[in-house]
Amino acid sequence: MAALSRLIAKELSSALGITDNPKFNPMFKQTDEALEDVSNPATPTIAEFYSPLDSAIENAPIGKQGTRGENIEAFVRKRAPKVTQAELDYREFSLDPARNYTRGDNSGAIDDGMEPLRIKAVKKKTANQRTQRQDDLLDKEVGYEEIGVDVVGGNLGLMTHYGPNNLAHTRYSVRETSPDNTSTSELSEFFSTENPKKLASLSPKFNLSLGKKYILIEELQSDVIQNMTDNPAKVLRDSIANLRVKFDSDIDDIAFKREFEMPGNLFEEFDDFVFNELIPIGVNKKLGSNERTPIIRELFEKRGYKSEGVYLASALEDMFKAMAFDKINVTADIPNKLNKMNSDFQSAITQAKVSVSKKEVPINKLTDSIRVLLQSIIADSKAKGIDEIVLPPIEKLAEKRFGTDGNRAYKKAITKGSGFHNTYVIAFEKAIKQLKGELGNQIKVGKKDLKYKDYSKAMIEPNLGGVAGTGLYDNTVVQGTSINIKDLKLDPKTSRLRLNKGGLVQRPDR
């Protein structure tokens, strides 16, 4: 039934002039000149993305006298190629149905009032080079990168590993194919003995791929997608409500201390400061630390309190101490309780800020985030002159994140339905299918043998006392997914990557 439905859809699309291969919004869009940031080795930019929405607007059928908003919007939303609902929502694209729109820089221009969208793939500081690495892979590491896909300009207020504007990130290493232990030993023996009769027997062991470089993906992640929610306002309310319960309990404990028997309005004013002044500042995603700190210090100064050295991380504790001394001449000596209150406050703020609604970002689906990361890796691979990209099997990735196969978290991670499995199996395979479907034979997807050290099968010698980890190990071979881009025609210096996924487009002659 499904196959019949696909066949009917295909025939109908053909009849209507709809195609899956639009020329306006290709996966990699050639530019007329070199991209300044990408071409400049002094910048961290490895690729630029273009917006299918902007491209759709450029190609919308708008007459010289203008076109009604309802017709333009119908084209963009239903017939334009590669435009996703995520970008439409994020950029708040909406046209007056009855209004006549034109092109150009005037009040009637179709894109009037819509902020431009700039997204780049950027090299990050290698701060996580020692974290969750595939360091038991035999192939030698000759390079390492951490790449983020970021919105350029402004402040989205996102809480991620790589800053407030990061949509997704990846970590990968450059590997060099190396022979296994057995081959190395036999080749060493051959050259030491100079026995020409052994050449014939050893020749099959010479692998043309030895010394060849490839990209090994070690992480694909979107902090934004992981923390996406349909109702961030509810998350905020629940977070503050939970904080309220803990806060009131802690204040009651403090109030029972002898020095606080006559507190006056101390607790009321402190409560007002925390919930009506400090929390709104803390949960405001648009405030960076440089903007937030002066505002908090101003709250101290208007009360006549010292503000030097006050930050969001310490403001709750600092204010209580200042108020206690000012109002009842008490030096608050309750470090454990105040530390707990401060910790609860920080957790509530983080929980509220980390949640993201779908309309806050231009990419809100896991598969889309994986695809833009793969596009970024492909661009960097081309720049490095490397033709192969490899993803290890999910078991090897989970092992570095969650521990060995005896670990409950590990077993959960590799099980269908887990977030880890959805990322490295489901979304990855979907993204590959999208790339393959659009690029065709320009990329080839297959399997690659990866040799890992296996200390569970360590070669034990009696004089070593049966102890593994002595440098002696056996090898185990697993299969990773290989993406070969040798035939892909792409120069990242002169091409922009498409931001969103594929879609249908109506042929111009229809």
C-alpha cells in the first residue's frame, strides 16, 4: 500500500510539474565570487549557509507592478523549494494577503522588516579534546576539530556548550589508516631478514589505503534540540514554583535561629529581591553576562550596599548578608544554608533558560541538525583534501559516553528509542538518505573496517603476571559507516551550504 501511494504521488508530482531536484536551492550553491570569511585562513569560518526562504523570495513570481501578498505567501509556503516551517516561524514570515508587494528597498518590498539570517560553520577552541575520545582506535590521529553551526549576529540567549548562538556542534578527528599489529610484525621481520622469498606471501598484506587520511566523527550534538519544549513558559513557571518551595523551607530554618528572632522586614524584602528582581534578570536570555552584571550591581547600589565583586552566581547570598547586617545588625554566619539556597537558585535559573521553544531557532528538528553538521564536515573535508568521512558504530560512541557494555546507561543508549540512538542511527541515516537522494552518485555510502585495541582479549604472558594494560593487546574489527565524497564537486570557498532540507518545487514553465 505504501509503495502504491509513493508511486501515485510520484506520477501526480510529474503531472503537476513538481520535481525533487530544484535548481534554485541546491544542497551546495555556487557563488559568483569567493566567500571572504571562508577564503581567509585567519578566520575560523569553514563554511557559510544560505537561507532557502531568502532564495525563494528572490525567485517568487512578482510582477513589475507588484503581486498580492496571498499569492507570494502561497508560493513561499507551498511551492518554493526547501523552505521549512522552522525558518518561517523563526523569521516571523507573514504577508498581508491584500497588500501589493514589490521588489527592492522600499516600504512595499516583500522582505521589508524581515531581519537577514546569517549562519556559519565555525571552528571552535578544542576545549574537549580529552573528552569522550575514540582513543583506542588503531588508526593514528593526525588532526582534531570542534565545529559549531552558529547564527551570526545578535544574541539568541541559548545555553549550549558553544555559546548563545550555537545551533549544533560536532567533534571529529583526522585519522591515518595504519596496519594492524600482525602486519607490522611480519613486515618488520621481512625487512630485518631481507628475505626476498617472503615478498610474495607478504604482498597481500600491503594495503593501498595505508597512510590515507579520513575524517572520524566522534560527536554529533545539538544542545538546542535536546532541550526543546512546546511550552517554555510552563517550564519557567514550574522551575520557579519548585524553587519557591525550597526557598520558603530554607527561610523558615533561618528564622528559627536565635539571632533572627526579631527580623523586622528582612525576610519580606529579601523575598521581593529574589523573586521580583533577581529572577527576571537571571532568566532573561537576551542578557549576556556583560549586560546582566551591571544591572544586578545597580540593585545593590540603590539600597546603599557595596556592589563590587557581585555577580549573578553570588547575588542571592551577597544580598542576604548585606540586608541582615543593615537591618538587624547581624553578620549572617550560615554558610551551608546560604550555599544551598544559592545552588537551588542557580539550578532553577538554568532549567528555565536551557529550555527552548521551536520558534526560537531556525532549526528545530534532529535530522536537520545532523544534516547541517554533515554538510559542515563535508565542506571541511574538501578544504583539507580528504575524501572519506566515517562514523563509528553506535556501540563505540556509547562506550565513550556511558561506559562499558555492562553499564545500564550504555544499554539504554544503544537501544532503539533512546535519544542517543535517535541521533546516531535514525537521524544520521535519514540525513545520509537526504544527501544521497539529492547528490546522487557524487557521494558513495558504504562500510569501513575500523581496528580497535581490545584489552579484553589481551595477549597475556606468564612473566607479566596476567595483567592487561601492559601495552600488549589484541585487535577487534568493527564496521563504521563510510561517506566517500571524492566525486563531489564542491569548493567551500565559492559555495554556500543550504540551511534546510529538501522539498518540492513547481517548474517555472507551469
